[in-house]
Amino acid sequence: MTYLQANDFFAHSSSVKNALLKIRTALDKPERTLIGLTGGPGSGKSTLADYLMSHFSDQPNAQVVCLSMDGFHLSKAQLQALPNAKEALERRGAPWTFDSTAFIERVEKIKRSHRKESVLWPSFDHSVGDPIEDDLTINKGANVILVEGLYLLHQQDGWQASKDLFDEHWFLDIPLDIAIERLAQRHMKAWGFSHEQAMQRINQSDGLNAELVARYRNQADWLIKV
């Protein structure tokens, strides 16, 4: 599904319309609202987050901010310095290949900084495959912060404190086979893989991560079905 196709699909989804309504309601609250958007690899979290934020892009002072946890990937240099460097590089994207401590500390700072100070957030440069520290600025006046990522509900590997940091958890509920096929098509386009090569790569990493994330589906406050 292309970006334009996804946007058209989201525009006709009742769940996405409800998500927009929930955000509008949260904007009227005096306190800051933190929303966690979880889903497996290939579920469309980033595309949905971009779609939701685009609807509020004309809000003054960036009232709605959508962020990704991708900036908290351990860098390739950090992974190469680990005792199990080969496994870490092969399994990049697994929960233990992120800096969960830094993620939790930064979200805690966002919670307590509303109307007090702006907060910096890392991005991820896909062209080089590494995070860029302090690349994004979260305005102190932003009322709604949506963070999308795989492991916001994960209860191991240092992620245990993440769940309670958010006011709501949404889960993008896409059938696993559809998400896996999206990943396969993405790998085929990005690296010129055959479908068989793409599936071999997925089975070694992303597929394992997808199964792990799916275990926490029932812990979300709301399932977004699109």
C-alpha cells in the first residue's frame, strides 16, 4: 500500500475517525495527554501517526506532536561494541537493541515539562541506519504527544516502566499475515530481494518481533482496526 493509498484508506476508517475525535477531546484538557501507539512491524504505525498529525498541522505552537521510538535504536557502533555484536546486528529491532532507559527518561521529561520547557527528541536517519540525537523539538505548549513504537507495552528488556508513562495505549490491530506481506514487499523494493529472500530475512528478525508485540495486544486500552 502506497502512502497516498494509506491516507485514502485511513480517511474512510471509522477507527481512525474516532482517533481524531479522541485527540480533539484531549486538546481541550488543561494537562498534557500522552498516547502510545503500538503495533507490529509493517502494521502502518508511522503512516497512521503522520496522517493523524497532518489533521492538526495548523494548530498554533504544534499542539499535537507525533514521535517515533526509532531514535532510541542503539547505533551500529554501540551494537558492534556488544559482546554478542553479530547477533545484535542481525537482530536489530529486537527490544534489547534499543536504549530503553533513555527512552523512558525522555518520556518522563515530556510528562513533567508541559508549559515549562521544550524537550529535545532523537530521530532516525534511515539513509545511514543510525539515530540523530536531539533532532526534534517538542514545544512546551504541545497538549497531545503521540509516540509510536513496537515496545511501549513490552514488559521485559528494560521496557517495564514504559506502559505506565502513557495516559492511553492504542494498538494498531492488523492481521499478522498482512503485516508480514507488507514487510516482504518493503524489503523487495528497498534491497531488490526476491520474495523468498525477503521472507528469510523477516523470519530471522521482524517476524520474531511481530509475534512478540502481538502478545501485548490485549493490554492496550483501545484497538484500532483499519
